[in-house]
Amino acid sequence: MKSAAIETFFATLHAANPQPASELEYSSVFELLAAVLLSAQATDAGVNKATRRLFALAPTPQRMLELGVDGIESMIRTIGLFRTKARNLHASCRILVEQHGGKVPNQREQLEALPGVGRKTANVVLNVAFGEPTMAVDTHVFRVCNRTGLAPGKNALDVEMTLLERVPERYRVDAHHWLILHGRYVCIARRPLCWRCAVAPQCEFRPKTPPP
């Protein structure tokens, strides 16, 4: 995808949704971190259903620590990999309390040192909570970037680095939100809804799928 097409691509997404946001529910930076940690291989809707109860009982790292691994597990059993996620969340809360005064750090290295927090999760927290123009590449973003020709790459890091090079600066803070939503609702995995896609003229995917 050429530069002029990329500009139009993001201008179109911006016009349709000027203030895109995560579909995870949270009311603090800590709750955002916990929700993203729990969201791996799970839907946002499923995570939200579990975290409404979890965050009501444990809205801070200290309270989550006091809840214990078993207590966290009991709240998130409906989420995939809940045992591993409960252990990671509990261990992360211990580090937040003991090393960061109960606050979520705003440095990538410190975030990625938390159990269960990888590059994608750190990127989400840095972007959503701290306004950094990071690119969190999940399966939706990876698919959209490769399918459209926006930022082809063999792995998530390749796509992330290409996005940072190719996305115009004024769109970078919101770019990954637009791409996630586009992949979730329009450029879906099995059969993209090309006939209702606002950025189809810029997209290099061929042949476009016709209406059913």
C-alpha cells in the first residue's frame, strides 16, 4: 500500500470513528493492565463478564494480592487458561506492591518484567493509559495489516515495526484501535466483508468478496 493510500485509509477510519477505544472495561490503569493480561486467547466480552465481579472485589494490586490465587481463579473460571492467568496476575500484583508502590509503571521494561505481560500487553497499557503511539499487534491487527497490504510481516514484531514506519504520525495513537475494530467487525478471518468496507478502495486484497 502506497503512502497516499495509507493516508486515505486512516483518514477514512478516523472520520468514521474519531475517538476509538478499547472494548475492555476498566476504571483505572491497574484494571486496564489486569484486563489485558486476562484477555489473551479470550474475547473482550468474556473478559468483561469476569472482571466486573473481580474488580468489584479487588480494584487495586493490594486487594488482588489479598484475594489470593484461589480467589482470583474463582472469579475468572469462564476465561481460557484461567489458572495460569490467575497465577500471573497474582504474581504481577506482588511486584507492583513490593517494587512500584502499588502503581503500574509507565516503562516498557518494567511492564514486560511482570508475569504474563508480553510486548503486546505492554503496548496496550503504554498506549491507552499513557498516550504513547505504540502498536499492539493482536491476531486482528496482524490479519488486517497483511491482508490489506498496509504493513505486511511474518510475525507480530515485523508488523509492529512496519506500522511505526508507515502510519502517519497524527494517526499513530489511535491506529491499533482502528485496526483491531476493523478486523473484529469487517475484515474478519474467514470471509472479509469487503462489500461493506469503507477502506476497500485502498485495500490490496483481491478478489474482493461479494455480498452473500
